[in-house]
Amino acid sequence: MRANLTRRQSDILFVIRAFQATHGYSPTYREIGDRMGIGSTNGVTCHLKALQAKGVLTWDAGRARTLRVVG
């Protein structure tokens, strides 16, 4: 990866990749939260925005299940 990620951020990327490999599409914020033990979608959003700022994750605003891991 290009950016220095925290352990939690690396784990979230792993969850996203594993879900995409299994299902063929991205997880919802709620599904990420359930797998990571994060109780609120706002908490998931904060982690995803940090990953976006580090340039390792993108998504289409306003569209469901469009998370894309970069690199």
C-alpha cells in the first residue's frame, strides 16, 4: 500500500476485499460495521473517509455498494 495504515484500517480493507471476493459486490456500511464490531454506520464512515484521504479507497457518492480498493 502507498499509505501507512493503522491496524484497524488494514482490517477494514481486508473485510471489503473478502466480501467482494465472496459476493461479487461491495459490502454496505452496516455489513462492514457488523464484521468489525463497529456499532454505528457513522463510525464506519469515519474509517472509510480516512482510507479515502490516504488514497487507498474510493466510492461513488450517492450510490450503494460502490467501494473500490485502490492498488
